[in-house]
Amino acid sequence: MTKEILERLKAIEGVLLMQDILNKPILSLKEAALYLGISKSTLYKMTFDNRISHYKPSGKLIYFKKQDLEQYLLKYKVKSNDELEEDIESKLL
């Protein structure tokens, strides 16, 4: 019974943390990693390689604008078959 309660509390904690993240325009490295669903080390490597926009106001801590993260996620769109057919049809006309 105690283990089940602890698991439920952790789940509730996770939901509350995600709600907090969704309401913030600026995210820390940890929050941004949670938001993107990747590890902190992966995100840190992405910043090191300048593959994702980030900010270092103190020269050490890394922050992200949630809007930049969303742009990164939507950067490479893969078109559906319907969209591809529409493109072809519009070019043939």
C-alpha cells in the first residue's frame, strides 16, 4: 500500500511540475529537457554544438525561451501524402 501511494505522489508531482513548465516563458536546462522529453546531457550537447537556441546571462547557467524550443521541434516538417499530392497538383496546373 505504501509503495502504491509513493508512486501516485510521484505521478502527481510530475503533473504539477509539467503544469508549471507549461506556464513559464523561460525554462532552465532541466525544465527544457523535461519539456522536450530528452535527457539533460543530450540538451547540453545540443547547446554546445549550437544546434538549439539558448541564453547564458551569467555565462554559466543555460536558459531557453519556450518559443525557441517549439520552433526547434517544428523545424523539419515531414509532409503527409495528401500535402505532397496537393503540391504536385498545384504545380501541374
